[in-house]
Amino acid sequence: MTDTSGARPEYPPASRRTRFAEERTVLAWWRTGMAAAAVALAIGGLLPKLGDLPKDRFVALGIGYGILSLIFIIGGATREMASRRALEQNSHADLSQWLVIAVALYMSVLVILTVIALV
């Protein structure tokens, strides 16, 4: 049975396990950001030097992956602050659906452009 009153559900106080899980989550965001930065360097800097490839195209892709890296690093920090605030208030911080869709679309475009550039 679901609550249709519109009242916010009560959450128990955050345990140490919950706080450690929140810390692991922000580290995962940051690891993903660092991986995207490595891809940016590889595509934008290394790949054009290894083959006879048009440099401008791959530099642009590298910049795109660099921006993705910043999205994950800054987004992870922002998410950590929202989660920490929610845990202190015995609440929950939802991840914005529009943000999930926007990042998924951005990543999809980057992957498609990368495949096209390599063909």
C-alpha cells in the first residue's frame, strides 16, 4: 500500500555504514572523472600523434571528454554535499532526472562522434 498523502517518509538516522557508502559514492564519481580525463588526453593528445589522423577532430573530442571529466568531478562533489545535507536531516537527496538524461545524452553523442572520427 502506498502513501498518497504527500507526506515525506521518515528515514532512520544515518548509520556509519551509510556515511561510508556515501563517501565511496563520491570517490566513484571522482574515479569516473579521472578516467574521462585520461580518455581526453589519449584522444586529444596521443591518438593524433600515433596515426595520420586529422588533429583538429581529435582535439575537439578530447575537449569534449575533458568537459565530461569536469562534469563527473564537480557533479560528484555537488552530489556529496547534497547527500551529506540530506543524511544530517534524516532525509534523502534525489538525483535530478533531467541531469541524468542530459549527461547520458552528452556521453552518447561523445561516443557516436568518437566512433565516426575513428572510421
